[in-house]
Amino acid sequence: MSVAKILEIALRTGRVTRRYPYEPPLLTPEFRGAVKIDPSKCWGCGACVKVCPPNALTLKPAGKEATLEYFVGRCVFCGMCAEVCPAKAIEVTKEFELSATSLEDLKSRVIHRLARCSICGAPIWTEAELRTVVKSSPIAEEYYLVCPKCRKERFAKAAMLRLGAGSE
Amino acid sequence: MKSDSSLSTIVKALEEVGAFVEEVRDSEVYFRVTRENVRAAARALYSLGAYLKTCAGVDERELSGLFAVYYIFGLDDHGVDAVLRVLVPQDDPWTVSVVPDVPAADWCELEVRDLLGIDFRGRLTKRLVLPEDWPEGVYPLRKEFKYDEKPPRVLREELSEEVGIPVGPYHPALHEPEYFELYVEGERVVDVAYRGFHVHRGIEKLAESQRFTYKQVPFLAERICGICGFVHSSCYVMAVEKAAGIVVPERAEFIRSIVLEVERLHSHLLWLGVAAHLLGYDAGFMHAWRIREQVMVLAEYLTGSRKTYGINLIGGVRKDINTEKIDKVLKTITDLRKEFTELVKAMLAVPQIKSRASGTGVLTKAEARALSVVGPVARASGLYRDVRKDYPYLAYKRVSFKVPLYTEGDNLARLLVRVDEVFESIEIIKQLIDMLPGGSVVVEEYDIPSGRRAVAAIEAPRGEDVHFIITGVGRPYRWRVRAPTYQNIPALRAMLRGTPLADAPLTIASIDPCFSCTDRVTVLDVRSGRKSFIRLKQGV
Ligand code: SF4
Ligand code: SF4
């Protein structure tokens, strides 16, 4: 009697599993998969790195360059990076078949050249970011080419002069 | 809910044993009590009907030069938390245990001892959460200990003497690692020893390290549990919002509540399937999971992910609900209701299901009370406890629903509680959708002052989940999490003792121990001393 009941349900329902991978998987339009960074749009500002909960994104300066690296092995597919990116450079894809045979294949990189401080030569911003900022406020170029440390020193010197300390 | 007259009785009773009110916030009253008086204070609270929610050790040396132990009690009848704060000097770190009067404090005290190095007098102590090869005198929750520090391993002699190859409880490919030792006499279980915490991940420590910020912790919290992760992220954000006084938009509260109920649906359906499987009724298992699948798809459609939804932010949620989503929700729960009714009928008509579940694994009301058990386990033993009713949060104050209550305390009662709750959840979702208010779903501007405290609780599918927070600068100063299973596992001893071995798998499963945990047990025959490993799945 009880067997008959479940049998009836089973016969009515039929097969529900999909023949994945031969059939497409069931994904809703809201599904969040791995992210993709568009190198032509990214400024290297690092906002995404700051917000990423598992540190799947890193931004590391080395010599004249800074590398933004995305390691999909750590990504939790939250999409927070795409939400904060000021350049809209990050896209949340539907990609979830991510297995790879080498660790390197799980990483993607955007390499940025670094602009240097016009006074001390220390690396400051990425050139791409500098271009973007200057485009939105042209007067700022000279200002942005000075690193915060030198800027502070320059300000202190100017203030001293104004207070008359420079006359000594 | 609050009735001030009886609250003053509580304050008076505590003042009589030397405690005084330190702070009153929303629905929390903080008492300060000396370590000599804490046991009397805990006893007073317990006899006034309070449940122990958890205790937490905090390294407050940067703030006050002292350690502190917080005992968090819930007064269900008043919807108020009474928190006892005991200060412990760092050069003489001990306090009096409350365990003789409040057995539910057993584990959390041992945890404080392990992680903070505070000794508890008047009880048996042993290592609980730290691994056996962890050195003595290194306390990970002390602030000077770095979150990524790796102290040298200490090999203990007892370790090397062990023979036998337990290819089981710790194997990463199996379900979650937990380990029960059942002592049997013939076919009867005479005692149970539990060893867990093999996967203690130090999440609380991680959240207070430089590595994390307030905004990132919800994603970490969500990963505490693979089944009820949304409960944890919601509980964390609620605790922070409460501490900082952030008012969340109503619409966000409704969305959180809807998703919480969707999570309960998938969790209960999962449990029902596994229970059927353990009883050898695999057809029932598969149909339960088939029905559950539409809930998973709904969850993905609402949040972006089948599990670890990732939509909680401090101040609200990231995903709004539109009319298409509302239609999908309504269609899913209507179908679910129909299919679930049919399945439950078919399942309960199988005579073996009823006969194996009824009368087995009994937990009496008195035992349930003494151990402060939570969720369906409590409700199946006649305790009327449900955070959604007792401490209404989010949108639950706006909906009407029943709390299923059974008095038998057996495996069948726990099964029926969950079955009833599926129907209640469906009704709750319907009402919430019906009343969904407009407006925004998140507040962006807020500020979280440091040094604030708050307790938040949510009724997870397995029972009450508690998060306690002390705010810090940029990140929590201390974040304490107590998942429901933590409170329920100790009750297994009472359920299993004196019962036939064959009922053990179902009984262990009946508390829904974050289900994964139950793959293997060691059976030790006390008469012959013979040890053997068995697979729970083989149906013993
Ligand atoms: S521009 Fe966008 S992708 Fe590039 S570093 Fe900034 S936030 Fe990241
Ligand atoms: S999706 Fe989330 S986890 Fe992945 S890179 Fe972006 S922020 Fe990090």
C-alpha cells in the first residue's frame, strides 16, 4: 500500500536529473560565477582588493610595475569587487567549471606601469589611474605627480615660509 | 513582551547575591559579579527560568587590564538577555565554575579555558577544542597571539601508543568529522563519549585580526555552516547593527526573513531525506531531495547562489526582490506544499518508519531543560522555545505562525516537529510576501562606535543561533558564535544511554547535527573490551 503510493509519485514525476555535462546545467539568471577583469578598463586603484573577503584579489608593486592578480581558487563568487569597482572593469560571469591542471591556470593578472613622484622618484599611482584622475580634473596633474610624503614636506616648508620662519 | 515587574524580581534576586547592574541596552541587561559569587548568581537566574545561551571569554586587558568571562542567559518569557560579566585578573586567572548548577555551561567554560587560559574551579576540566599536539600555555584568544601564528607541535606519548587504524572519522572525504564512542554491553548502549572540534577553524580569532573588516565578516560568518550559513551572516549583522544602533530598512528585514525561511525549508527537507535514508527507505530520501531541489533553485534566483547566499551587508541586503521574483516564490511554495503533503503521507504510511522512530532516543523534558537544548530537539521534548516568538527579530513580529510542540521526546517527535515546521515556513513566506513594504533595502551611511556590546539570536533550522559582539575599531573586538548543534550534542548522551545499538544512528541523526557529522562510530563492548568501527550508513 505504502509502496504503491511512492511508486505512483515516482511514475508521475519521471526522471528529473539532467545529463550534465551533455546537457546544459540549470542556472538562474541571478547566478554568480567567477569574475573577469577587463585590463583595458582597470586603473589599478585597488578598491576591489580592499573589499574582497577571502583575499582572492591582490595588488602588489614590484619595481616599475604593480600587478593586480585574481586567484579564482580563493574566490567565493560574492561579486563585491564588481560592485565597488569605480571603472566598471569587473564583470561577474556565469562561469563555474573552473577546474584546472595547474595552479597558474587559476590565476589571471593585470599589470600596471607605475608613475613616479616628480620630486623623490618613489612609485606612487599606476599610470592608468593617474590618466583617469587627470582627465576628470586637469589642473591636478602637477599635484598628483608628487607623492604624499613629498607633498607634506612641501606644504610644511611653505607654511614655515608664510609664518616667517624661513627668514632666519 | 517585557513585563517590568518580574524583571525587577530578577534584578533583586541578583543583587541579593552581590551582583549589580552594569548596563541596560535594548533587550539586554549586563550584570557585574565577582568570581566568588558567579555560581550563586547563575543559580538564581536558572531557578527563575533562564536558559543558558552560552558563555564567552574575552581578553579585555587592553580595555581594563583584566580578562572577562560573560555568561549569557536568555529569559525567554521576557524576551530579555541577562548577561553576567565576571572579571578575572591576569596574574591569577581563575574563576568559579557554574557547571554544577548550570550543566549547559560545560563546553563553553572548557572553551574559555582552552583558548584564554582561565581556570574553572569546582568542576572537572579537560582540553576540549585545542588539538592534542597544541603546546601547553599558548592561548590563541589572547590578544598578543597573532591570528596566523603556528606554535610548535608537541607530540604526546599517549598519541603514539594508539593502535588501530581509524579510517574514518577524520577522513576529509567523508562527511564532517565528529566522533562518537559508544560503550555497549551486548546490544545496549551504556555510555557515550563524544569527541569533536576537529575542524575548529579559529574563525572568531580571524574576524578580530587585521585581516578582516566589519564589512567582510558577513562572508566569513556565512561559511561557519554549509547548511544554515545565512543564519550566521544574518546573526552577525544583526549583532553589529544592534551594537551600533543602525536602523535597517523594513524591506531589508522582510527580505532577510524570507530568505531565512527558504533556508529552513531546504534544511528540513534535507534532514527528512537523510533520516529516510538512515531508516533504509531510500525512495523517500530521493523524493525528499527532489522536492528540495526547487527550493535550492529558488534560493539561487533570489540571492545569486544556491548556498552561501552572500547578500547580507551591515545595514541591509544587496539584492532586492521584484515582481518576477515574487511570482516565482509563490509558485515554488505552492508546488512545494502540494508535493510535500503527498510525500509525508507516503512516508509515514511506511510502518517501519513509525515503528523505528517512535519510542527511541527519548529525551525527557527535565533533561532538555537542564541542558538548555534548542530548536526542534527542545520542541519535541515539550519545551516551548522558539527565538522567533521569544525574542522577535526582523519581520517575525509581523507574521502569525504556530510553534509545533510535542511531548514524547523521541525520534518520531523530532521528525514531526520538522514536518510541521515546513508547513509553517511556507505560511510565513506567504505572509511576508503579502506584506512586503516598499523603500530601500540598505543604509549606506553608518558608524560603528567601539566598545559597544550586543547579543543577537536567530532561530536556525536546528535551533537558536547566538552571536555576541564587542565592537572594536574597524572590526569586532570580540565575536563569539554559538551554533545550535553546540547546545544539542550533549543531549545525545541522555538519548542514547540504555537504548539498543541499532537505534543509535537515527538518534544521533535526529538532532540534525549539522547533518554531515554522523558517518562513523566506534563501538566498544565493555564486557569483551573488543573495539570495532562501524559505518552508520550500514544501518548497523
Ligand atoms: S579599477 Fe576596478 S578592477 Fe581595477 S583595481 Fe580598481 S577596483 Fe580593481
Ligand atoms: S567575487 Fe568576491 S571573492 Fe571573488 S574576487 Fe570578487 S570580491 Fe573577491
